[in-house]
Amino acid sequence: MDVPEIVSVEPKISLRGVEKIFGEGESATVALEKLDLDIQESSFVTLVGASGCGKSTLLRIIGGLDYQTGGEVFANGKQVTGPGADRAVVFQQYSLFPWLTVNQNIRFSRLLKASRGDWTSAEVEAASGRADALLNLMGLARAANSYPNQLSGGMQQRVAIARALMPRPPVLLMDEPFGALDTQTREVMHDLILHVFNLEKSTIVFVTHDVEEAIYLGNRVVVMAPRPGRIDSIHEVSLPEKRTQDMKLSPEFIAMKREIVERIRETSGMKTDFELLEKLSRQASL
Ligand SMILES: Nc1ncnc2c1ncn2[C@@H]1O[C@H](COP(=O)(O)OP(=O)(O)O)[C@@H](O)[C@H]1O
Ligand SMILES: [Mg+2]
């Protein structure tokens, strides 16, 4: 008799009753209210919603950069109690070391480890190969010896992503990473990050206020609502796995965009598309 294969269905990230309250008494803000969410391994989940609905707070809590005031967070089978090498974070600000070259920025975490002397030469060699592969993958080979201030915003963000990917983190957390880039550069970055996702099979949680970006990148779009910060709805994206820019013009894509914009509009108390657009674009320029 065949023994059935045991398939692990444990989610990669699990949030149970997560609550975050900033401040106390009258001035308390409920940034997240009793939030439950499961994120499966190797999925690309996007969090979208109006400004102030708790997207960044949620991402920071998963990253262990901030603590919830209630509930539990699990990642990679362990309770999250602080930052860890298993969860890399990329922010809108590139946060590169300006005094290090592109190459040195990418190798930074490995250099630290090697300098502590707990590495064999084979490990040093393997890390070096990975850094070279990432330089190539991110189209940075020719900029390897440049300093961050010599690069465009798009190139700097590629370096930040390559640096985050260096230790092969099973979970990659991104908070509006392309928010400061122009439309064309963003589109290139979208296809690049999807390519990276397919190659590395990491689990990505990506925060954005851009509905189109959320649908194009995500397998699932989680719509959040403000006051108190919570999950409004979850939308499965049924586009073909291999995305192409022209899919944004498909009836499916447009229908989904309309549905999500409608949810954001309704939950953020904005009556017209114009108000919503204004609010979202104000957020983009912050
Ligand atoms: N450090 C903080 N102190 C007090 N309030 C905060 C702090 N960080 C965020 N908030 C509040 O929590 C809510 C959610 O913020 P945030 O997670 O940044 O939302 P988003 O990223 O969706 O714009 C907002 O009302 C914000 O003002
Ligand atoms: Mg934010």
C-alpha cells in the first residue's frame, strides 16, 4: 500500500489576535485590532490600504522591529520576539552604508560573520559566489565599485534588495520599497522582484498604497482598513503566474482593481474617487 506523502500545511507566518495600541487613555491609537492572518510558504502577499490603517505597524511587528500589545506572531515555526536573520526587511529609504561600495554593501552581513572567525574558507567562497550572483541578477555588476550616492534611486533600491537577499532569508518584508521611484523604474522593479521571487521561492510580504502594484505583484491582496487598523478583505489574484505589463489592461485586472478601490474607499470614509486619489497621492509624497 502506498504511504501518503505528508504535506506540511503550517503557514510560514501566522498572526493570532494581534493588537497594537500606541499611547494610553484618551490619546490611545488602536493601530491594529485583534488581527488574524496566515501567510503560506512561498506566497507573495501584498498589504494595501489608506494611510494610517496599520500596514507599516503590521510589517514591523512581523519583522520583530516593534512589539504587539496583544496576541501572538509566529514566523518560520517560531514565536517572533525580535528581529532575526530569517526575516529581512526592505524600506522605502534605501538605508545603504554611504561609505561602502555596492559590492561591500551587499557583502556586509557576510563580512561581519567572516570577521568573527566562525566561517570555513568554503563558506566564505560560497558567500562570495552568492554575492556575485546577486550582483548579476539585480543588474548591478557594472556598478559594483560605485558608492550609493553615485547611483539613481532605482539602482540604490536594487542594492538594498540584493543586500537583504544575501543571507537567503526565507521571509522578505518590504514596506513601500518602490514608493520613491518614477513609474517606469517601478515597472522594471516589479518584474525584477517577481523574477527574484520565482528564483528564490521566498515568502514575500509587501506593503503598498498602490492598488495596481498590489494586484500585479501579489498572489493574495490583503485590504486593510483604518480606525481601528484591521483586515477588511482578502482577494485571491487569479492572473497567470507569469505576469506581463499588458495584463494590467485585462478585464480581470481592471475588475479587481475596481473592487479593491471600492473597499478602500468605503472603509476609509471617502466619498469620491477624487478624494481617495488625493489622499493616496498625498501619502505617496510623504
Ligand atoms: N510610533 C508611533 N506612535 C504613535 N502612533 C503611531 C506610531 N506609529 C504609528 N502610529 C499610528 O498608528 C496608526 C497606523 O500607522 P502605520 O502603521 O504607520 O499606518 P500605514 O503604514 O498604513 O500608513 C496611525 O494612526 C499612526 O498615526
Ligand atoms: Mg506606512
